[in-house]
Amino acid sequence: MLSQMTVRKKLLLVAIIVAVTLALILGLEQYAMHKVVQYEKLAIEAQQAEVEMLTLRRHEKDFLARLDTKYTKRFQETQASLISRADKMAIDLKKAGLDNSAAEELGMVIFDYGIKFSSLGALQQEIGLTPTDGLYGSLRQSVHKIEEKLNSFDQDTLLKHMLMLRRHEKDFMLRVDMKYVSRFEQQIQTFKSVLSDSFLPPSTQSEISNLLDAYQADFLALVEGYQRKGLDSESGLLGEMRATIHQSETALQSLDTMIQETVPATVQRYELIMLVVSALLGIVILWLILAISRSIVNPLQSLSNTMRKVEQSKDLSIRVDENGNDEMAEMAKSFNAM
């Protein structure tokens, strides 16, 4: 085939193949860089997701510590942003040909976290955000009614037992320990026993007893609210949120690990591809150059040898092979014509 091409076309063919080779290598390099940049952006998104997750935790802690509903709103805003980020990462990971299950799981876990936090917020409002509302407020009113009633009589013994009840109540709210509930209930029975032995009129005893029952009911309702909320980080809604947080941390860790491992692996893979492609194309170019060289040098060598024979033998009947369509064939035809 090369013998049918002119030298100019042969050289042009070499130039074209070299240009295509360079363009292909450059294209592969650009594609590899595009992939690396794409993965780096995903890594940044994963880091920002971790920051937003920490921000969610902070809003949760701030709400539980300060009982201020402004932190609920901040939590919801950050949650919406994090879910949107997780959904975007899942789409980008899929486009990049990577496993997006961790990003999808993160979005679902954060959604579940938001539901549990909303339930916790509603429960805390039921318990009370201040000492005067919710179950706190009901308990406070019950206490004040009994204390006002007792203060109207000179009953130091009953007041002393009332102070013991208040102490157990405060100990429970401070330490969140069920043993103080048992002590409270025992003190209720003691109070009623002392009340029945007092010199107060039966109608007054009955009224105080009813107020005491209301106080006990309000306290037990508060205890039940605390139990639903969680007496520690492992129980109630607090325990459920803790489990959800652990799931989100696992999803974030898996996502970050996958992306961090993908970037160097991608660089190494495309470096290998470029090395193999460069080597193959280099071999093709070398073979082509050698083939073109032979297609030029061999006819020239043959023509030179024939001319030497003619010069030495003075035999003008000697002919040169003139097959082909290039400049060498044209020279052979001209020589034969002479």
C-alpha cells in the first residue's frame, strides 16, 4: 500500500498519525483531570455534609440545653440543606459511575433524624419550655395550691413533709433518677398518714388530700414525659436519636472513605491507560516510520545498485523494478526508459 503513495503523502500520513496520537493522549489526560476534579468536588461536598451534620447536632444540643424554639427552626433549615446536599451527591455519584448508596442512605437517615427531633421538640413543649408552661406549669400550680392551703394553718409537721416532697421532686428533675420517684410516692403516703392524724377538720383534710392527689398525678405525668423523652442518652426519644446519629456517622464515613480512595485509584488507572496507549501508538508510529523508510530507501538502493551494474558492465538492457506509484517508481521508469 505504501508503494502506491508518494513520499509527500507518506510523510503527511506520519504527521497525521503523530498529531492524532498527541490529541488522543491530551484528550485522555483532560478526561482524567475532569474525573479527578469531579471526585474532588464530591469530596468537598462530603466534608460540607459532615459540617452540616455537626451543626445539626449543635442545634439539637442547644435546644435541649436552652429550651428555645429558635433552635428548632435552625435545625429544620440545616436539615433541609443537608438532605438537599445528600440528594445532589447521590445524583453526582451516579453520574460519576460510583456507588451512591451511602449518599442515599445519608439522606434517609437525616430525614428520620428530623422526624425524631420534631417529636422530641413537641414532647419537650408538652413537658414545658419554662417553669410556668406545660407539665412544669401544672406541677407548679398544684404545689402552690397545697402550700397556700398549708400556710393558712399552723401545721409545721405537714409543711416539713411537703418540703420533703418538693426535695424528691427537684432531685428527680435534676438527676433524672427513678429512685426519687419511689421516694416521692413513699413520702406521699407518709404525708397522708400525718394528715389523717392532724387536728385539721375532716373537710380540710379531704381538700388537702385531693390537692395532694392532683400534685402526685401532675408529678407522675411529668415523670412519664421524662421517660418518653429518655432518662439517659440510651433510652426514649434520646436513645432513638442517638441510634439515628450513629447511622448518619456511618454513612458519612463510608461516603468519605469511598471518595478518598477513589481519587488516587482514578489517577493511577488513567496514568496506566495513558502509558499503555502511548506505548501502543508509539509502536505503531515507529513501525510506520520504518515501513516508510524502507519504501523509500529500498527502491533507492535498488536503483543505485542497478546503475552501478550498468556502469560496470556497460549493459544497457539491465532494468530496475518499477512497480509502485511513488517518486521512486517514477525514477525507475525514467531510468529504464534511458
